Amino acid sequence: MRLKIFASSSSGNCALVETGGKRILIDAGLSFRKICAALEGEEISPQEIDAVFVTHEHGDHVIGLGGFSALGVPIYATRGTAGGIIRQEIKWTIVPSAGKFAAAQLRVETFTIPHDAGEPVGYAIDDGEERLVWALDVGHLDKKIKTVLKSATILVLESNYCPDMLEKSGRPFHLKQRIRGRHGHLSNDETFEFLTAERSESWKQIYLAHVSRQCNNVEKLEALYASSGLPIEVVDPWGEPIVA
């Protein structure tokens, strides 16, 4: 399994998963033109994408969906997510918010995540050798989510904000409350506590993603994990795409 994270921040989220000759996108939160340019760098045409898995309907996850749907690429999402996207004409394949299904000859599992969206989910993609678990925009970690996260060999998990930086930022109070609420985003502290206290022997690589550009610091986040012994890589919201 090969993972390439094209972008992960509040400005856009999109990743390419390649395995067994299949090519999957998780979210399409960049413009269709930008995603096509990123795919061109991989020598892949948009018509060669076998499926797009959508986590939820917020713009930084779906803005480029229409172009893929127009090409006939299957678009997978929960009913609540599909119902929340009204400005794009999409032919949907509806998936459960917590269940298993087959797509592009892969075993896929969805799990419910707490976020302020219609019916948001994370995805676990299993090709028989590796298990990629993708969990962004997570307000808090409950036992069910932790169990799925610990089953990953490749884990992509949110570490969105530094509490001190958020508090000192010029963002309005209601936005701060939304971000740090139980249906907002995971802080650095919450993610670090989970990863270090409940570490799994399955984890081969962990990517910290959806890092805030304004309320986080990549260098400090890397330093936080320097002595953890965990296989951590921080996805820089300003940086180049990440390849696994």
C-alpha cells in the first residue's frame, strides 16, 4: 500500500491511496484542477481513480468532488454527508456510518467520528497486508474510535491545534469554543496522550495531520514526539505532499 497526502489543513484535504492496482482518493478538498495537477505528478489521470471516499461535507474536504463524479468515478459517503452537499451534482454510493463494505476490491470500514457535520466518518482500508486508518476532524476520542485507531498499521490522525496558541490567537470566542469542543478538533495534548498512553504494536507509521496553520507549530510538534519512540511524521500544512 502506498499513501500520498496531497494536502491536509483547513485549506484543503486530499490523499491518494494505491494498492493492488487500485487508486483511491480520501476526500477531494482541493479544486479539481489542483487535484488533477497533483495526480499528473504521479502519472495518473483523473479517469484512473477507482473511487473517492468522503469523510464529511465541509468545503475543505469536498470542493473538487464534482469533477470526479462527472467522469463517472464512484463517490462514497454516508447519507448525512451526501445530503449536506447541495451545490455540486454528485452521483453517490451511500455507505453506513459504522460498518463494513467492499469497494474497488478492498475491504473498507467506516466508523463514526464526533464532528459538527451531518454524518461524519473515518475510514479503515485493508488490503490484506496493510491497514490504513484515516481519522481527521475528530472532536474527541471515545473507546470505539480508539479501538479502530489501534488496529492500524498506517495511521493518519488529527493533531489540529496547540491550546495555548489557540487561546492567544485573535480568533473570536465562539470559534475557539467550536474548535476545542467535543465536536470540533483534537488538540496536540489529546492526540499525544492517546498515542503515548495507548500505543499499539500494529503501528508502523503515524502521520499527524490537519495541523492548523495559525494555531499550531510543526517544529514544536515534532519536538514533542522526539523521544516518544513512536514512528511519527508531521504533515506540514505549508509543505510538500507526504509520501509513504
